[in-house]
Amino acid sequence: MTRSPLRIVTRESPLAMWQANHVREGLLRLYPDLEVTLIGVKTEADQFQERTLLSMGGKGAFVKELEAVLLSGRADLAVHSMKDVTVEIPPDLELPVILKRHDPGDAFVSNDYACIDDLPAGAGVGTSSPRRRCQLKHYRPDLQISDIRGNVGTRLKKLDEGQYDALILAVAGLERLELQHRITARIPATQLLPAIGQGALGVEIRKGDANVLSLLKALDDAETHACVAAERAVSRRLDCGCLAPLAGYAVIEGGQLHLSALIGRPDGSGVIRGEIGGSVREAETLGDRLGLDLLNRGAGDILREIREHEQQQ
């Protein structure tokens, strides 16, 4: 059977290209005769790294232009890091495939210190993530947390130039780029709860594209899909936008799904944590229930404060 070439749209950053090629290689293992090409796009967030993500619409800035290419018919699928994908996606698109998750944790990266606890008071830590900022400030209020933009290589260069004492980066990104030697310490989830979807790759396609779906469905990892669905359901229930300090991480053990989540103020105060467990089949329901629990315990007040602050910017 002759198949049409499959076109993958991706950001042009080294990590995004690795992710797109990872999906391409998975498809070629299944269908050796399939032609799969990559279409690189330099997104607004990649082009204007001096601008804040808030000014460009939050983390959705990393995916919206890829979605536009999909909707135009110029590509058949897009590959995303699931932590960058907003809960609500365009109605004509869907995310039917989530690949097996890589390490979802965060890495402590420093040339001078062994771990977060070793940092002296006033040490400068670089991260662009409100989630990491909130949890770091909660754990170590004495640290100076500064925003940092750019791809992984750019951030490491800034560290090596002495602009920061340490960075917090995703373990998955460093390992995928074969930079695992830069990981000074792996931060346990008990100290820094991962981002929703961190370490997982998702494949987005046009809704109803049965031919593309039939090729992709074998790449879906059911356990990862359930865990990420539970995590994203927390965010959906909170309706907290892209820049709220929200964390969520689910695991499956003994046939049961266990989900943890937290939300707090950007300065690390007022952190609210919650946990829930239950059947894997009820992944999204569990996430929704945990989100409601957080709201009932004060998350709504925190979110109102954050929205008011955003409107003033």
C-alpha cells in the first residue's frame, strides 16, 4: 500500500527538533517505507527571547504557531512537550497520542554547589518557571530567583559565564540533548513537584484525520496518557492560566493512579498541596476532584491575586 508522505511541524530549537525526530524514528520503526519529513518553524517565543512569556500569551506561545500550520493543512502532525500545551486546544485539533514518559523531574545544575541545600544565602538561581520559583522560594526564601530565557544551550552558557550560581532545568531536556553530564543533582518530587505533563511528548493532529491517527496510535503509551490526563484535569478545573505556580504529577502503582498537585503564590507563600488516588480508568475525574479540593482550600484566592497582578502588568 502506498502512503502519502507524513509531515511533522516542529519548533526549530535543538530540543524540539530532537522531539520531532524521536516521533519520526518511532514511525519509521513501525513503517520502514513511510516517508516522514520535518517542517521547522521559528515561533514568536523563539525569536523574541528578551520578551516575557506573559507578553506573548503564556506558554501557549510555544505551540500556537505550530497549530496554525496544522490547521492550514501544511503539516499532518505537531510534536509538543506536554508541559507547554495549554489545557484548551483549538476545537478542530486533538491530542490522541502521548508517548512513554521520560524522567519528569527537575535537575539542579551548578558549577560550584552540589544541591539546593548547599547554596549560600543570596545565591542567584535562574528559572523561567513560576512553578519552580514558587517552590524554591517556599523552600529557600533567602535565594535570589531570576528569570532566564533561551534554549538549553543558551541557559547553560549564561551559567558558565557566571550570571547565575545555579539553574533549574528539566532532566528530560538535558538527557535528550545528551547533556546529562551537566546534571549536578536530580531534585526529588518531594522537594520540587514536577510540572503538569513534564517529561512527556504529545502528538497533535487535525480532528477526524483517521489516516494519520491509524499510523500514530501504536506510539501511544496508555499509562503515560492516563497520568497526563489526570494532571491536566487539575489545571482545567482550576482554570488558572499558563503563568500560575501550579504543579501536578501522577504515577501508576499496583494498578492505581496516585496524583499529587500544589499551587501557591509566586513568592512562595500560601502553598496548598493535595493528593488523591483511585482507578486509572477515572484519571480525569480524579484530577478534577483534586483541583476542586485545592479550590476549596484557598486556591481560588491565590488565583484571583495572580490575575489581578497580571492585569496590572
